[in-house]
Amino acid sequence: MGTSGYAISASAIGQPDLGLISFGELLERAKNIVNSVSIPVDVDADTGYGNALNAYWTAKNFIWIDAAGIRIEDQTWPKRCGHMSGKTIISKEDMVSKIAALIRAREEEGSDLVIGARTDARAIEGFEKTIERAVAYAGAGADYIYVECPQSLQEVEHLVKKIEIPLAFNLIAGGKTPNFSLSELERIGVKYISIPMVCLYPAVKAMQDALQALRNSDLEKVGELGVNWSEFNDLIGVRKWRQLEKEFGSGNP
């Protein structure tokens, strides 16, 4: 699974994805997610939080919390959601240096951290420059390439053919990329499909509906909209903790 900087910014600090969340806040949320699931977690690490030195330190920290992978992007800081206007990007050479720094951190830690490199150049420099960046980032040692906001299925297919490592694709309903089907993307060779709002938007709608029902004093509807007490307790592992309490006791601290 993967994290979304957009979703973490919204859920952690209640603010848009405009570079407002700090590295420490992101790291803490990522650690909690890694510790809560039994599958690998690929973390959206924004720009790496600075230059190549900062990216090196960012990679080290995510390795230490057992993240399976991180991806960084070539925007300037403060960055913004890839589907928002007003983005600016660093030079291709500076991004290549950041990728090299991530690889150095991985080697020093003896880690198998997966490194993703994202380019936001499509909306700024056009498609041909985007290809140049994607090829350069692949050549620098990234494990996969993430191109934000390609404008047609033909562009995506061309990227797949141009780079020799897996291409990731970001599906956001209402964003600046057409909504291709999963089967179309699979057919042309896309290996990694990110659907970052698959939980966030439905969760927000459910909370809005529940609060509206509460405002209307319809407690029965509030109950129908969510899981029940026992289902939620099972989800967060109450049974395990109760068993540990029986084994070790619950004496005074």
C-alpha cells in the first residue's frame, strides 16, 4: 500500500497539500501506518524535504521505521498537490542528485528500500521534457518512475516504451489526468497504479452523512452508516490487548 501526502496533510493537520506539513509530522504518521498493517508501505515523501542532503536524511529515517519504499518529486519547496496549478520544478540535475542521495542512504543501511522518482514536468515544460526527465531519473537508479498528469493514454504508452523500469500512474477522479480504466493501463504496461483517494473521500462523505443525521436527531441512521462497537474493536485489535492483559496482568505502573 502507499501513503498520500495530500491525504496525510488533510487528515493530520486539516490543511491542503501545499507544503504545510513538516517532515517530522509526515514521518510520525508514516510510522503509525507501517506499524498498523502487515503489508509493505510505500511512502510519499514529497520533495525529500530539501536538497540532496535532506533527501539522504529523509531516506535514512524512512528506512529506520521499516517503510518498504519512498518516492520523491522534482517540485520546488513549498510543493503542492500535483493536480493543482502554480507548480514549479527544480533542475533535472538537482533531482538526479537527490536520487543518488537516496541510493547512498539505502546502501549504507543495507536496505532494500524501493525508490520512486516523480516528475511534475508535464504541466510546466511539456511532454518531451517530461520524457527526458523520466529517462534521466531511471538512469540515475530509481526503481520506478511516476509521471504526474499525462494528458492521454498515448502519452502513457509512450512513456512505458521509453523508460526501462516500471511506470507508476496516479488515478484521481476530477484531477488533471483523464480517467483511464485499470484494464487500459494494464494493457499498455503500467506496473504501479496509485488511487490515493480511495479511502479519504468516502470516509469524509460518511462522516458528513453521520453528522448531518446527528443534527437531524436521527440516531438510528447514524448507527446504520458505520461499523458497530464490536466490529471496530476487532479492527483495532482489542482482543489481542485483552489477552496480553490476562497474561501479564494489569497492575499499577
